Amino acid sequence: MMFSRRSHFYRLLAGFSVLACSLVSPAGAADDSALLEVEMSSPLVLAGAPRTAYLRIGLRGLRHATEDRAPLNVAIVLDRSGSMQGEKIDEAKRAAIAALDRLRPDDIVSVVSYQSTVDVVVPATKLRDRRTVQDAIQRIQASGKTALFGGVSKGAGELEKFLDENRVNTLLLLSDGLANVGPSSPGELRQLGVSLARQGISVTTIGLGLNYNEDLMTGLAMASDGNHFFVEDARDLESVFAAEFGDAVSVVAQGVRIRVRCADNVRPIRVLGRDAQISGQDVYASMNQLFHDQTRFLMLEVEISPGAPGRVQQVADVEVGYRNLMTAQNRTLQSSATVTAAANKAAVERRKNRDVAVEVVRQIGAEQAQAATILRDKGKVDEARIAFEKNSAYLESNAAVLKDETLREEAVSNSRASQKVDNDAEWQRERKVQQEAQYKTRQQRIDASPK
Amino acid sequence: MKPKLIAVLALIVLVPLAVVAWLGAKAMGDEQAMRKLGFHELMLGQLSAVDAVLARSVEAYRERLLNEMQPFTLDVDELRRRTRNSPYAVQFYVLGPEDRLIYPPVALADQLTLDERQALERTQQIWDEGEISNRRVDALDSPRGSEYASAGDARWHVWYRDRGLQMILWVREGDYLYAAEVNRTRLLADLITALPETDALAPELAEGQVRLIDSIGRPLYEWGAAEPEEGAEPDVETAVGEPLGAWRLEYYASSSVAGAALGSGLWWNFSATWVLLAMGVFALALYFYREQAAEMREASQRVSFVNQVSHELKTPLTNIRMYAELLEDNIRARDAVEDNQPLTRYVDVIVFESQRLSRLIGNVLSFSRGRRDALDLHPKPGVVDDVIRRVLDQFEPAFESKKVRIDFSPGAPDETSFDPDVLEQILGNLASNVEKYAASGGVLEVASRQEADRVQITVQDRGPGLSAAEGRRVFEPFYRVHNRLTEGVSGTGIGLAISRELARLHGGDLVLLPCEVGARFQLTMSCPPDGKE
């Protein structure tokens, strides 16, 4: 009964969207911190049978005129298990202390360290007294096992004390080993990440060395929409911390909720690379943070049943809600996309949106690389090698057609992976490289070149 | 003598020490058991306090879930929005009348999201079998049931899946049942946030470690500075209260804490005291032993001195005695002619006294030889009665002067083999005693008897006699009966002792027989008839 009411609502909405689309053209909307762009893989669709098409929803963070930024609420969670002894812990402490320099006195910082047990080294506090925080970090010593879950829990607990939708709430997790106290499966950590993300907390994970569980670390980051870094050499930690804090201070909007409402003769198939919910005609997804001068994407695969040639077809309405951190207000942007049915296949190809096509290939390449990795995990070395090789060829051919250098780089990366599946030691490292690369791809986040 | 002394001293030292040790150990054991019990109780109390923290966290979580569930709605879009945005629940559920699932909308299977399908997979059995809906609120007997009533009568439903605890919070509202499936990792994270850090233990637990363990024995969270050894057993454990009843809290005491609590300090104190005591007693024993040894050394030096002197005296005395006897013989021969009475008497005295001195020296030398186990016999053929007679003859002048009559009944006339010197010495001692102590009786009866290879001699006086107690001790060396009679009488106190020893050496004995008047000694000797030797 409820459903029929809803479909009635859709029909109304569809009618309205056509009107909206004609008003807001080309499909886009903006306020002072974000710009919403909705593009189709091609504005034309071949008339006749249902066709697969891709919808790219891009959200670009805008730089503010003033140098002002949103205050941070950061928890630094450091692994101080026995394996961190020596250079690793020293570099980690140095990196954390150096990162503090980027913060302002009104930013909130907490520091948690964990081994078998967990210590709140610095409880959440405004960074008025830098010296105390630095000293506390300096005193951290490494020993014992790895209670990663406990560390993240306590870190989240510190963030929660000052949880504020107008602050950038970030947990920075550093680990070099396998979690062996408390929950330690990627699934469990992902569930925690999802929960934290829903409260507006993102978790950035830094895997140090070759012994951490990259699935757990990427899973946690992915679920909470944070970053993930693979750092092989502890001396690179400082730059990674700097990059992460650079990100945190460039957040212009957060709590991004995207709703895509597909038109009647458009069927949502799947969202590439990220978690999303498809419920009937509706697609829901969320991103935690939007950074200035960067664009984040949502790639939606749809099946369109086009009408007669020449007919303009409504594809979807997009609504994006978020917290504008500059104005400390909730904002909503709306846009929509249309396609026109065309009789001529060549015309469809000619009008193809190259950027969207590249992104589609990139996402599919990442999916296939993930599948190849899973084959290797199951011990199917030969099949994994073939899968990587095939994926490399796929990326290479598309790079040629689309004339895109980034795709060619990914083809090279896959080709390298195919050569390393044989050797366990090399694969251990390569797997981490692959996971990091695939993660970056799936984050669908690129520097926005000013148009 | 020395080994015996050492044994006695060792006994004196070791027995009390052993008794003290045993009593102490027993007391310690009791004390330790008490302390262990107290320690256990204390730790259990601490763990209960931790459990209370967990209970508060669970309660807070429940409040949050309830907040997200309210206001109660049947609107699927709103429920989906809540599910998408809830940090605490992974899925909300609504059951309508007749317990049909309204949300997730199973009736519209193609509209279900992937998450909803997975959620139904997890919980289908619960809804199909009415595990929650068939439960009546008042039939619940949860330990914390009374608390539920306070907040909208929401209750937990707990089940196990994927190696872990799964929880649903549910509440009935009219015809509808609203439920929220807990994000269990988030719940755990919240519990951990509420639990202490490494060093934030209660003072009593500071040196140990507490672990929260889940239903499959996996440690979820640990705190406390002391890492227990791999595979160590918890010192105290307790189950977590409902709804996390399958979890438990374990406390591992560090060895130092457990030691202190269980009284290893106590043991140390006791051991130290005991050792000090033992050292004291040993020192005392050692002191006594050294004193005693020094005394004995001195005594033996004295004995050896006396021995030497006796030896030195023996040869000149033998000469004196021999020449005195020669002189006596000469004088007697002359007396018969000239009747020189006084001269005879003088010589008699010299002879008698030299005999007495010989006897004394003989006793001393026998005694010291007996101490060294160096007494031996020199049996010769002879007649016992002759020897008795000779001894009595020697004493005749002395007895005569003290008006003592000698009454000898000889009964051992056969020749036999024995040591005449030994017999002479024994009889001399007995006679000398009579002369010294029993002269008042006025008579000395001596009787001998010989049968087969034994000779028995009885010496009886009519003097003051010996009491039973004295009788028992007269054979002890250096024992002298003290009374008015013995006062002023000289003696060494070894005569009877050495006599008995000699008698025993001779295969017989010297005993004091009971009698009504005076003292009656009986000497027996083993004297094989001559030639049978």
C-alpha cells in the first residue's frame, strides 16, 4: 500500500525534475564551499533496447576566500607494541609531534597509545599547551602485543567527548602489526568504521612496514571514509602525517549524504568502488569529508530504456546534503541528468564524456585487481597472474583509446603485480602496494583542475 | 661419652626447632588460607565494580538505541533513513499485527537493499519462529529485568551467530513490536571506552591484569600493567551480568601482588624468625658443648695425672711392702726369742698400711684401665678359700683393734682357675668398707661356696646398713654415702664400682643383697675347675 503511494510520488517527482533540469543547465549546483556536477558517460543513448550507462556525480570542494578553516578534533592512535621498538616508534613520535605544528590552539587533540593494553596518553584537550602534549608523546615506549581495537575504541571515545559537526573529527591510526588482542577481523573493524562514520568521524589508517593486515586497515579506512597509507620506511611517516593533517585542515564540508533518485525507465544497477545502498529506484551513499580544490565522485551504473530517437530522457535527480564548515550550516544541493535517445551509434560514441569513461575504466580496473588479489589469497597463483595480466591489458587498451596516462600507469602496476604473485616475500609487499592503490582509486578523489 | 653428648645436644636443639617450625607452618597455612579467601573476595568485589561499569555502559547504549527508535514509526523511508544513519544499530525492525515483518519490507522483496537482505538472513529465524514476539514481557526473568521496566519496557534478546554475541533491543508498543539490532563492534568499542586504561586500575588490582573475555574465550580488552604469562590461569573470574552473560571478566594477579596478598612476606618473616631462633639455639648448644668438652678434657687430664702418679707410686710401694713383710718375718722370728712386742706392732702397722695403699693404687689403676677398656684377667690355678683367708689375715690386726670379730665359713676348698689378684682386690675393698663404715657391728661374716665352675662369696656385716636408694647407687663410681657415719672417713668412692666391674670381668657379679641388719654383699665368679680351662 505504501509502495503504490511512493510510485505515485516518483511520477510527480519525475515530472518536476524535467522542469528542474531545464532550469539548471548544464546539470550543476553550488554554494560557497561545494560544487555539484552530474554527468553522463554520454549525453546520447542509442535508441531501442535497454542500454548500460554511467552517471558520475562529482562534488568539488571550493577554496575559501579567507584563510580560515574549520577547527579540528583529532585523535592520534599509535601502535606501541613490541614490534614498533627502535626506529619505528621514534619516527612515529617525531611525525606526530611535527604534525602538531600544523594545528591551531583551538584544535582539539588527543593521543592514545596501545600495546596489549591501552593508554590515553593525552586526553582530548584544546592544543593550548603544546609542550605538555609533545612531552607526553615523547614518553611513549614500545613493548607488548597489539590491542588495535582497544586503541581505536579509546581514540574514538576521546573524539566523542568533543564531537561537533562543525569540527573535522578524525582518528589517525598507526599500526605495524597484526591486531592480536580484541576483535581483529576486517569485517569487525569495518563495522566499527561504519558506526564512526555515521557520527562524522573518519578514520585514517597508516600501515607501517610489511607485517600489518592491509585488509583490516583499508577496510576500516574505507568504512569511515578516511585515508589509507602504506608506509614501508618509518622515515616517511612525517610526510604522511603531514599529508593527513594537510587534508584535515582543508576540509570544507562534511557529513555528505547523497541521494540519487532514478527516473522510471532507469534502473540503478550498482555503485562502483564504494559502499552504497540501492533501494528500488533510490541510491544512497555518503562521504565523510570534502576537501577544498578536490573533487570526489560517485559512479553509478544504470540501465536506461530509451524512447524513440530524439526524445529527451530524464535519468536521475541528485540531492546532496552536507555540513558547510565555513558557515556552520547544513546545505543541500540538487541537480539532475538527462540523456537524449539517438539513432546513430557513431554519434553516441562521438559525444562520449571522456572523463567519465576514464573513471569507469579506473573503477572497473580496481575491481578486477581486487578479484585477482583474492585469487592469489586463495593460493591460485596462476589464475591470479592471468587475472592481473588481463586487467593490465584491459587498462592498457582503454588508456590508448581514451588517451589517458593515469590508466597506463595502472596498467603498469597490474603488470608488475602479475610478476610478483609467484614470490611470497615480494607479494607480501606488492599486496600492500596494490591495496593502497586500489583504495585510492576507490576513494574517487582527485585534485580538481580549475576549469 | 662424646657422641652421646652430641646426640643429646642435637635432640635438645632439633626437637624444639622442629616443633616451632611445625606449629609455625600450621599457623601460616591457616593464615594463608584466610588471606587467600580475603584476596579472592576483594578481587571479586573489584571485578563486580568493573561489571557495574559494563552494566552502566550497556544501559547507556540502550538509551541511545531507544532514542533512535523513537518516535516509533511505520514509515519505511524514515526507518531506512534511521538505519542508514544510526551509529549504534545495524538494522531496525518493525513487526506488525500477527507478528508480520513490516520493516524491512519483505513483502516487496525486489525493493530490499543489500544490507536489509543480509540483516534478514541473520535474523530470519528469530522472526519466523517468533523467538521475540512470543515472549511475554511478564514472563521474562532476567536478572536485570527490573531495570528494564524503567525505560519503556525495552528488553534485550540475545543470540549467537558468527562466533559472537548478537543483540536485539525490542519494545512492544500497541500492536507493534519495534526492534533494533545492535552494532556489536560499536557496543564493544563503547564498553572499552568506559573501561580503564593500562594504569588506571583500582589500587588493589594495580599490579595485575583484568581481561574481558567473550563467549568463545577470546580476549576483547585487557588492562593493568602486569602482563600474565602465556597460558596462565586467572586468579579470579566472574561472569558479566546480563545481557552479556556469556562474557566473563578475568583477573590475573602479578606474582608480586599475589605473593604479598597471599603472605609470602609472612612466610619470609616467619622463616627469618625461625632461622634466628635456630641460630641462637645452635650457638647456645655449641657453647655448652665446648664447655663440657673443656671440662671433660680437664677431668681426663686429672685422671691421667692421678694414674701416672699411682704408677709412679706403685713400684716404691711394692718394695716398701716387700721389705716390710720381710722385716715382719724377721721380727716375728726374733720375737719368739726376745718377746719384743712394740716392734712387732709397728711392723704390723707398716705392713697393713702399705697393703691398704697398694689396694688403693690397684683400684685407681684398675679404674683407669677399665675406662680405657684395658682390664684383663690373669687366671692362675689356686684355692679360693686360701685367698680369702690371706685377705682376712691381712685385716686381722685392724679388725682386732676395732673389736671386730671375723667369722669365716670356708666352702671353696677345691683347686680352681681364677685371678687371685682380682679376688684379693674385691675382698680387700669389701673388708676395707666394713672396717671403715661398719666396725660398729662388731662382726664380719664371710662365707664361700663352690659349685661346679662357680664360686660364691658372701660378705656380711652388722653395721648401719644401706637404705634402698643408697643401695642402688653404691656401685656408681665416685658415689659416697653421706651421713653422720661416713663423715670424716676418707675414701675415693671407686672401690665398689671397680669391684663390681672386676667381678663382671670374671664372669660373675657383685650385688648387694637385702638383709635385716647391716650390709650383705654377694660376690660370684666363674671359676672353671683347674685343668678344664
